[in-house]
Amino acid sequence: MAKTSATARPTITLRSSAGTGTSYVTEKSRRNDPDRLVLRKYDRAVRRHVEFRETR
């Protein structure tokens, strides 16, 4: 099945709040998470877990 442009699970980028430029790419559900995501993930540049925020 082909993806449509108005998909229910858009691809998003999560950027590190530590200012290192590290990012993760993932998908999210628009219906369950309409606001911007904030997740604690591992940042290899600073070698610790930090908040990653959704960018557009």
C-alpha cells in the first residue's frame, strides 16, 4: 500500500536540547500526540541522556 502525503503517522525529527546538533528520526501518531514530542534519549556527543524535542 502506498503512503499518502496526508498520512496519519508523519516522519518527524527530534533534536537534542544540549545543542550538539544530534538528532533522531521517527514517526508519531497525529491522533494520539497532537502536540510536539519531547523524549529523553541518549546523546552520544555528551554521553548522557538529554531531552530531544520535535522540530519541523
